[in-house]
Amino acid sequence: MPTNHTPVALKDAQLFLEECIQSHELVSLVTLTAEGEIRRYVGWQVLSSWFMGGTHTLVNPRSGQKRKVRDVLIFELNGHPVFL
């Protein structure tokens, strides 16, 4: 990821999230839900991905809570705006 808060393409964001699965690096995401609500996931671990469905599964390392997010609904990753 770039060091400043420059926009990144969705494909680059997906590749970064894939790397985070292997490295166990914590990420911060801002996403939309299917209902149009904004969700912030700060310090969550990327657990897995489903390429065909375009989703990533996140887990909160403190509570164990899991969430599945759609890649196209991610609009910020670690402070970087994400564009299609």
C-alpha cells in the first residue's frame, strides 16, 4: 500500500487483503452494508476470501466476532480511498 492516503484501485486493495491473510496483518476498513449503512472495522484480521463471490471474511481479534464484507462495497482501506 502507498504510504500517503492516495486512492487505490479495488484490484490492488483485493491483492493487499490477500497478502494480509498470509501475514495476519490487521486492517482498517470502511464499508457499506447491503442496507446502505456505513460500517467501520478498525484493527480486524482478514481471515479468508471468496474470489468468485467477491467477499472477504474478517475477524475481530479481541472478541472473535466474524463479518463477511463484499469487496465492491469497500470504500476505504487503511485510510486509502478505494475506487472501482
